Amino acid sequence: MAVVAGREIRRRLPLMLLCALVCLAAWLRWSNLGNVVSRTPDERVYTYQAKTWLESGRAGLRSLVAEYKADPETRLYPPPTRAGMIQVLGTVMRWTNRFDESVGARISCAASIGSVVVLALIGIRFLPPWAAVAAMLFYAVFPPDLAIARRTWTDAIVEPIGLLLVWFVCEIERDSERRVLYPLFALVGSAGLLFKESMPVPYTLCGLWILWVLTKRREWANAWIFLGATAVGMGAAMWWLSDQVGSLADYVGIVLGIPKANAANAYALEYASGPAYLMLTAFWIVSPVTSLLSLAGMVAVWKKRRERALVWLACFTVAYVAIAMSMPHWINLRYVGNVYGTFCLLAGLGCWWLISAGYEWLDAEDRRVFAAVAISIVIGGATADYLRFRRYFVRDEMVDLSIKMLLDERGQ
């Protein structure tokens, strides 16, 4: 009986650890909300926009659009076309009767905890149990995510939306006959368009993969259902945004003008410019162990290409980062938040793959030493990540994730 009980505990241990790490991740995000000394210009702009909408409704939002179009100075900050963010922030302000930047920070914290839950579900469904545990450990202490979770930025809100899209693709890859997933995908992806103009990137990448899966399997009816659902969802999102900001021409004109405005932004030119490889350097600066293990995870995916959901995770991560690297003056980890989750999932997979390979090569006695060393490295790397977050973003009050700030901080 004791042997059976011991086996049952060992079988359930990964799930218990995963749940404990989810709680740890949520606590770390919540506990760091109160140590922000100063707010960034973007946070103040979002708060101002939300209060304007609260005071004047849609007319106030349209006045912000007119101001943005007329005053070049306003184009250095978040555009008022992010109507979903503005109205969610304003609504929470009304509910809480608080009107400062801390309201948006709490929204970001809640969204980040939502990302933690989605990541755990993806890990449970598609990764080996111990790989999912390692991935959650890395994500719980991932410095960029902890930093974003305490700021009034849209990046925290679109991250769980992007992770949900990735999850839907994994589920469709596994079982494309579950047609309920297609309208759910369209609903979540189209909702993301209301919050940030960069959401078409993960939405399109995920949508193209789904279409590829369906056409490869010759599931034409499902393909039409998927196309119809996404067309309706995107159409509804564009209609609502156009109605809020004044017209479709206003919305499209502002969005298309963002790259030009960024190219003339003194902050972007000084702090987010340089060779494309610096985006990869930024990942290395904030989390070296996780970066190395994510590369190992990609190797593991390549060796086990039959696991199509894992191939998708690797392809999504590489494609998204490559697109970000191709954009000038955009070397800022804040802009690639949609891959934080997949990055850590790949790191968890790489960790599991390396340890499993080591077990196969060693005899029973050496395995104990190897396991102790491997676990120490993983826990040590995670601890170093959290201490790095505390040093960079709490002690030294670094206010962004742009490459120059990261390089300057590392040099101190």
C-alpha cells in the first residue's frame, strides 16, 4: 500500500509543483505593485486619455484623435486609437473611484496573472509534465514580464490575448474537428485589435498556421468556418474602433503613421536603435539561463518534429522575434511580450530534454549527482532572474525595456 501511495505522489508531484509555481508567480506580480517610485510618460498619457473618455465619452475620445492629428508632440506617445485600453482603464477608474496611474498598473497585474494561468494550461496540455514545471518556474520570475505587470501599459493586456491565440492553434493542431475553437479564436484575436495596433502580427501568424493545417488536411468546411469567423470578428472590431475614433480613415491614418512617428522619436532613436541582433542580446541580458535553454528547446523540437504543437510554438517565437528585429528603432523587449510565454515554454522543454538526455547516458549512481547539479542550475538561474529584476527595475528604477537602458544597466 505504501508503495502504491508513493507512486501516486510521484505521479501527481509535477502537477502539484506547477500549481505552487502558479501561486508563486501571481504573488510575485502582486507583491511588486507597490514599489514603483515614478510613472512613465506613456502611463500618464493612458491615464489622461481614460479620464478624458470618462468625462466626455466618445466625444472626448474623438477630441483626443483630433489633437493627435494636429500636434506632432502627441505622436511621441500612445495613440488614442487604442480605444479598448482607454475604456477598460476608464471603467475600472469609475468602479474603484481612483483616477491615478496605479489603476492601470493593477489591470496590468491582473492581465499578467491571466497569462500565468494560460501558460500553465498550455504546459499541462502539450509539454511533458516536468517540462511544464520548468517553464512555469522560468516564467514566474521572467524579469520583463514582472516589470510590465507593474506598469500602465497595453503590453500586459495583449500578452494573455496572444497566449490564448497560441493555445487555440495548439488545440486545433491536435484536433481540428473541434469547430467551437474557430469562433473562439476569432473572438479573442479580434478583441486584441481593440487594445493595440500590433495585435495583427500574432493574429495573422496564428491564423496562417491554422489555414495551413486545415488545407493540408483538406478540411475545406472547417477552413471556410474559420475564415468566416475571423472576417466577422475583424469587421466588427474595425467597425467599433472606427465609430469610437471618428472614422475608418482616421483609424487607419493614425496606425499607418506610427512607424513614421517612431522614426522621428528622439527616445526611439537614442534608446531603441542599433543592429537587429541587439534584440537577442536584450533577451540574454535579462535572462541568460532561460535564453540558453530556449535554444535547447528548439533543438528538442527539431529532433521531435512529430509533435506538431511544439513545432508551432518554436515557429511562432522565431517568426515574431524576426519581425520585431526587422523593424528599425524598435529594439525594446516591451514590444515582443507576445513571445514571453512561448519563450519560457521552449526553455522548459529544453531543460527537460537536456536532463532526460543526461539520465540516459549515466548510470544510477551518477544520475543522483547529475540531477542535483541540474536542479541547482535551474533554481539558481531562476533566482538570479528574480534578483536581476529587483536590481534593474526596483532598486535602480529602470523605467523601460529598451536596449540602451538594458545595456547601460548591465554595464553598471
